[in-house]
Amino acid sequence: MSLLITHRCINCDMCEPECPNEAISMGESIYQINGDRCTECVGHYETPTCQKVCPIPNTITKDPARTESEEQLWDKFVQLHHADKI
């Protein structure tokens, strides 16, 4: 499952530089997460770094519209970072 930044976002700029998949960018009014690039930090860290650095609790949550298994997240990680070796 990829993550989602909710309306609670205060645009503090903490999450965007921490994303190892470059999945976070500024949207129209708040930051947004590109679900095609979000692996919930699988392949990089044990927990999502964006959630760790966000100063507002419950602002970055699992996106119910993008249910993905751990295996699917690993596959996405491999495609994003090791596609040239496949």
C-alpha cells in the first residue's frame, strides 16, 4: 500500500527531501505522494521516513485506494532502483 498525505499537511518541507524514492512533491496546495513511486520505504528503511519526520501526527497515512502487499512493494523497489540489472 502506498502512503497518502492528508489535508492536515502544513507544508513544512520535512518529508520531501527524506523520500528515498523521490515520490513526494508539492501538489496544488499540499505535498502529495506519487503512488507509483512509494514503497513505504521497503528496500530502504524499516519504517517510512516521511512518517517519522512529519511533525503533525496522522498526516501521512496508508492510502486505502492503493492496497499493495509487501511483495508488491519489494517488486516496485526493484523496478525503481535496479531495473537496469533485471
